[in-house]
Amino acid sequence: MLWSAMIVISTLTGCAPVTLEPPAIESPMQLEAPPIGEGIQIGFGPFVVPPHDEVWLCEVYELPTSTYSHVNWVEYEQTAGTHHMTLSTLGLDGQSDAIAPGTYDCEDLYNNSSLMQEQIMFFGAQGDAEGTLHLPEGVAASMPPAMTIIHEMHYVNAFDEAVELFSNVNAWTLSDNEVEEGIWGGQVRDETLDVPDGQITSEWTRCVMNEDVDVLFLASHTHELGVEFTVKLFDGENAGEEIYLNTDLHTPLITQYDPPLHIPAGTGFEYSCTWDNDSGEDKFYGPTSEDEMCNLAIVHMPFSITAQCDVVETSDGVLWQPGD
């Protein structure tokens, strides 16, 4: 889930950074930073998550760059078992005065604003303690200089001891003359899902691209009750070949397609989520670990900020679109 990202957000009011007691430790950074001119390194935390507690934190800061960065591949390390880590932009030119730099409770940051709907993620990771993500040779996600971002982490500590929450990311770059193609991406969400208690439930969504694209990555996201996530090709009328399957929803799968999947305009995907709800209560869409989600992320070439997968049919009849 790596793409160049540019958005416009609403001005937030009444939201101040939280005061956190820093742990008496140094950052557990193990990654060696890229040499100057070959990439950048950014980090989150570490912060202490108390036993049997849930933390959803957002750090707002500027990337340490003075020119455009053409990112070709990324490596990361983070607290194992992280529910999700994301990096998102905050403005059309990569900068924004809407949110002051600092560390926020994400629930407060996103509450009563359109920020969550309007921001576009340019990198994300879940579950695994480390990993890498590569774009094809000559392909890059280009990020503006000093781009203001939200570095977001969500972690549920099921242990009897405190856990150190951290995230470190290296972004390795190409020079201007090495870039041959850019990328873009987005996601499709089911925000009206209904997961009754005591049942195995599935919901599906069909979307079609509004422009011809070549898909590089697909990724899934649900919460604790999810047991299966599938994606099939959709020709505009019928679902066909299954191209994605994930049955371990604690480690959502980022799948790279090599060669890329060519998806002509008017065709796209049918994706389906299945939940096994034995929680004792009905579940609905929401951002916390006590809620559920059913999201499909798509990363593609070429770079086009107007390209998106328009929802045309769903199992519950509600059609979601980006920005809703």
C-alpha cells in the first residue's frame, strides 16, 4: 500500500496533542538509515501500552526532506502484533496547517471531522514485526518536500505486561532521471456492515474502475471476528476468477501482482468478508478493535488522482463511494 498521495482536509478545531509519559528507554531502532541521497528514515515512539489496554495514537510531523522523494521500495520494523500502522498525507501540496505537530489520541483527532474519509494512505503495515515492499524497476511514489503526515498506530495489548509500541520505516528512493512511471491508489469500504451475534455472516461489494489501470497490490482489512477475505475479478456483470484469499485476518495479506493485473475501465473486483461472531453482541462498522471493518486497498499504475473503483453493487444494497 504505497502510493503518491495528495488530499484536501477540513480544518480541525478543539483537538490538542495528548500528553504522554515517555518510557525510560531509547527507541528500539534497529534499521540502519539509508545513506544521504538514497532515502529517508522516519520513526514513531516508543510509547508504553499498559497491560490489557488498547492504544490508538497518531503522530503528526513533516518528512525530513527538502526536495521531491521518489520512493521505490520500503522496509519497516514495528511492534509485533500491531493491529495496523499507516502513513497518510494531510494536504494537496503535502503540507497543512490544520493540525499542529504532536502526538494525538486518534479517536479524538478523527472525531467529528472528515479527516478519516479524506486522507489517503501512502503506506501501511499490519501484524508482522518487519517487512519490505518493492515497486517495479523505474516505478516510484513521489512525495512532496517536507510533506506533513500522520503516522498512525493501533495496538491491543492482550498481555499481563506493558508493551513498547514503536514503528520505524526506511523509504529508499530513485533519482529524478530514474523514474519512468508513478503510482496511485485508494480503498473501498463497507461502512454499513451488519454482523449478528451467534452467526457466520458474509457481505460482498462489487466495484469497477473508472479508468484503465494496472494493479500492483491488493490488501485486505477486517477486525477480530473476520475469518475470510476473498477478491474475485469482476467483468462488470459477473464475478470470475478468485485472485486473493486471506484467512488469517490478524495478519492482513498485501499481495503483489507481477506482472500487474490489467483492469480496463468498467471492470474491477468483487470482494467479500466473512465473520464468525461469537462475541455475545451484534457488531457493526467502526474504527476500534470492538467494531468491525471490511476494506479493500488497491494500488495501481499509472499515477492518476482521478482513478478510483466505483461501487456498483453490494449485498446489502448500499453503494459506498470515496468521500462518503
